[in-house]
Amino acid sequence: MIVTIKDVAKEANVAPSTVSRVISNSPRISEKTKKRVREVMEQLGYHPNFQARSLAAKSTQAIGVIMPNSAFHAFQNPFFPEVLRGISTNAHTNKYGIYLSTGSTEDEIFEEVTSMVQGRRVDGIVLLYSRVNDKTMKFLQEADFPFTVVGRPDENEERVTYVDNDNIFITKQITNYLIKLGHKNIAFVGGSLDFVVTIDRLNGFKLALSEAGIPFNDEYLVNEELIKENGKKAITALMNLQSPPTGLVTQDDLIAYEIISHLEDMKIRVPDDVSIVSFNNLLLSEHSKPSITSVDIAIYQLGFEAAKCLIEIIKNPDLLPRRITIPTKIIERKSCANNKNIPM
Amino acid sequence: MIVTIKDVAKEANVAPSTVSRVISNSPRISEKTKKRVREVMEQLGYHPNFQARSLAAKSTQAIGVIMPNSAFHAFQNPFFPEVLRGISTNAHTNKYGIYLSTGSTEDEIFEEVTSMVQGRRVDGIVLLYSRVNDKTMKFLQEADFPFTVVGRPDENEERVTYVDNDNIFITKQITNYLIKLGHKNIAFVGGSLDFVVTIDRLNGFKLALSEAGIPFNDEYLVNEELIKENGKKAITALMNLQSPPTGLVTQDDLIAYEIISHLEDMKIRVPDDVSIVSFNNLLLSEHSKPSITSVDIAIYQLGFEAAKCLIEIIKNPDLLPRRITIPTKIIERKSCANNKNIPM
DNA sequence: TTGAAAGCGCTAACAG
DNA sequence: CTGTTAGCGCTTTCAA
């Protein structure tokens, strides 16, 4: 029922090895034979068996994509689909398949990755996150298995190939933007400090403040998870501070969006009373009211390049580690205004 | 360097087959031997090779997930991530991996599916769409390959297992909701009529109209793709009709969202001037201004059940085809109002 | 330019 | 309860 290389061989009066060579388009086979074999393959409806091929050739033609364990909670967030789109576009043109890993705890992820690697399910891996002290990344390094990271690795930066934005720089820029509008009381709404991206952005944020001579205020550091759990409460607490912030730097348009909604419920107007800037530049940021000033981090590119680098490494394991920085762009919209609380 | 079943066997002083049996936890092996073998596996860091196992056992422990070719354009839409989340949750608990297919044209998808099937890359397939006259689905049926569909198949409905909402019913309901608010001029904003979901919903829509004695007006049929391309133009055209609609039924919150934004630009207020209902009940629908009345179609469940059914079929190919209907719920919010253009 | 044969790592009869 | 053996379908030396 299943047509194998042997069937083709028999039908075409050649050896199985010849058929194999035709499949890989070996130059050592005459065009004539190739043609005949191909016709038989067509006629018999032959399709190569991936497992057998992988087993013999020790290559799977598939790459593994590892989501962070929090991704699924935040999966209504278009970051992951968009980065996946970039990855899959590139993988596909290189004839690689995509194997998705979706563990829901750190240990589960680790388990999945080790079994993917040791079990030779994939030829390489794209890590869609970078967290502090990540055993999965350590494992990959120690196993010397091809992998690339979307985000900056916490350690051994110069020994892994990764694709990232310049988060420190761009966060400094966007914070400066608020400062130039006259804001001094600026809050930073970020995710867990376990993620390198949060660390980098917070550093960029602090850098901007210190250069402007504004002291950093711990009370203005808001945890993103808190917002997701009970946004109303978190925002209320923030805005009820002795001197509430007039500017907000958030990590994601969706969060910005939710915050704005809560603020409006509290009769605090954006941008009149509070200015807000954000990251990711999702489609909706343009259509929301107010439209959100957001950093376009080129999510698709991040994925595309990560896949590209990975496939290059798979094909040539001796390639030197490199860092690719995807440029960002501030998209100015209507969520910011001059600070009216202070004399200009 | 790579540790195989043989290494484990040698180290544990048993035959390879015994190790194999330990892996599959065969009841015919003594607990004592199992323990010893497991210790050796642990100690040697053994991981089974998937390819070899697949080849010998003719099962891959992976399911393929096929996106519609338009999905990636619409990939900022959280539908796919959410349905994927459902699929992966179920697959994962059943120890199945997920193989993602992301062709960008119909032919590419077909090609990917045939090679997945014939090349035995996966044990079964979840189709994330149902379109009219789809050759991919036909192929799967003819090949008698395990698959399930999210959505209602165009043909041979009784011969395939699928998971869907009752789209006709729910669209009728939601349209009735507008009708009861006094709306008579109601537009339907939908995707391509190649998709069964659009057909079903349009039918539900028409049903509601005809039961209310409202004639169906072709001019009120708006193509979703048009909105995505040039929303402003499409909306302007619609609202410039002789008698513009006062009610809108859209297929997706994101679209609803964009339409509202354009309407506001035109100084048409929602819900005061135009009421709008939608589908999917995305997170943002709650926080948008106005919040959107939307049908919660339980996307996660759709994916979860589709994976569940598929895995059941894989394990038992003789299972009869069945249809699973996931209940929906109308979430009433603030995007609708009584129609003020007509005397109540 | 082609064929024969060994083997990738595992499973599954069949024996014992 | 465990070992022996024969493949799964393909690639890849080595030989011709």
C-alpha cells in the first residue's frame, strides 16, 4: 500500500541506491536515468519517508520553536503569532518544518527541549525568550546543539547567536520623549525581571532618568503580571500615590490599552492627564482611542532572522556566533501630551 | 557519543528488546529489571530516538496543524494562537507533539499536507479551516488519513469528524438582537464566501432578517478583505448609501474595532448612530471604547476538542465520525443602542 | 554511472 | 519474564 524506494527501484529497473541518489539529485546519475526514475516516482505516487530519511541521514529538516511558559497566558498577544510568522516564512523557503513546543512550566519546557534534542526530533531550536539563569539555554550550549535566541542571552552573550532589538537604547529614547514633553514622574510598567528584555528596558529607562537628573522612584515600578491579574487595583494604587505619575512607559500595547481603559474609568484622561508610550506597535494601536505612541520592534523580522541564522548554523556548524540587531522605530501617535501639571 | 538502546542494554546486562519494553512500560517485565534499566538510562542520559521509533513502530507521536493560507495575513488576530493553545494543551497531555504547517497558498498547503501524510511526518492532522471545495480535505478523506476539522466541512459532512459552533443559529440570534433594538438596515461584514463559516453565518443572518420580514439588501454585504485593504474607503462607501445601515454584524472584534475607529473619524458615533455586534470576544473587546457586544465562540475549546477527537481517532481508527458543537454565548456590552432613526 | 550491502536506533514477532 | 532476530525505509560507503 505504501510505496517505498524499493518499489520505485523495481519498477524502474534500478537499485534502491540509485533512486535515493535521484531524490537527492546527485550529479553522478545520468539525466536519462533520473528522468526515468522520476517518472516512475510520479506514476507510483512516491513520497519519501521522513523518519527513515532522518534516521539514515541524521537530519530531520525540522526546527523546534520554544515558547516561554508565560506565552500562552499572554497568547492573546500578537507577539508570538507574528514572530512565528517570520520564523515559518523563512523556514518554509528553506524547506524546514516547524515543530512547536508549548510547555507550561519551566521544567516542562526543559523536558521537552531535552527530548527534542536527544531524541533528534529537530535539527535546531529557536528560543523565543531569554530569561535569567535559564537551564534550557545552558543545556543547549553544553550539548552544542544548534540554536538561536530571540532576545539577548543573560550570560555567554558572545558565545550564542541571537537576534534582538537594542532595548536599552530604544527605551532610553522613548523615555526621553516623555521627559522632553515635561514629564518627571514617570512610571515603568514591565514584566518579570527574570526576562532579560525587561532588565534591558528598565536599564534604558533608568538611564534616561539619570541623564535628565530625575531620581528613580521605586513606587513607579509596576509589575505587568499584577495588571493582568487585577488591573483596576494596580492602577488605582499607582494613581493614588502622593504624587502620581503623569507619564507611563509600558511594555506592550495590549497592556497600555487596558491601562487606558482603567484610567478612563477613573476619569483620568489620556493624554490630557497622563501620557503613555508603549512597545510592539500592534495593529490596534493605530485604531484605538487615543491611538498609542508605540515602538515598532519589527517582530516579524526578529523571527525571520532568528530562523535564518539557525538554518545557517545547522548547515554550517562552524559558523561563528553573531548578534543581529533589528532596528526599531518610534511611531508617534496621540497618547502623549505636554505635562500640564508643571510650569513649562 | 549518542547513547542508544544498545548501550543501555549492555550496561544493564539485558537485551535491547528488554530496554525497549521498559521504555513502553510493558507489564511483562519485572519491576526489578525495570528499576535497574531505568537507573542505567538515567545514569547514561538516555533519550529515545523518535525517528527510529517512528520508523519501527509506524507512529510519530505528532499531529499536524494546518493553518488557512489567509491566516498569516490575519495573524495579528488572536484566533489562531488561541485555538493553537487549545490544541497544544490537549496534545501535550497526550504526549503528542505539534507540527505546524504554514503554506501561503492553497497549493503550498496541499503540497505540505501530502508530504506530511505520505512522508509519515505526523499521525494525524487538524485542519484549522473549512473552505468550499477544498482539495486538501478531499485528499485526506481519500487517503483515509486521520484528521479533524475546526469548522463545518463543505461536503461529506457526515463522514468527517469536526468541531464547530452552531454558526447559523448564533448569527441568527445576534442579528435578532439588533432587530429587537429596532434596527432594520443591518449590514453584514464577512470574509470570503469560500469559507464555510462565512456561508453559515450569512445564512443565519438572512434567516433572522426574513423571519422579521426585512428584505435582504445586497448593498449591505461588505467584504472583510476590503476593510483590511482600505477600511476607510469601504466604510465611507457603506455609510454614504442612500439609506445607510444603523446596525452592523461583523465577524471579528478586530474588524469591528477598526470599523468603529473609521466611523468615529466620520463623526458617526457608536452606539448612538450605529450599533455593532461581533464575534470572538477577544480580550480587547472588553476594554475598548465602546466595549463591544460580541459572541464568545470558545476558541480554546474548539482547538482542545479538535485535538482530543483527533487523538482518539489515531488511537482507534474505527471510531465513527462525529460532530462536536461548542456552545457560544453572547456577551452584551456597550456597542449597541436602540435605533433612534425610526419611531419606536 | 550504477549496484550491493551495511547500518541508522528502534520495535515486535517468535522462541524459550 | 527475557533474548534473538528480522525488519521499518532510507543513505552511504565501497566496489564494480
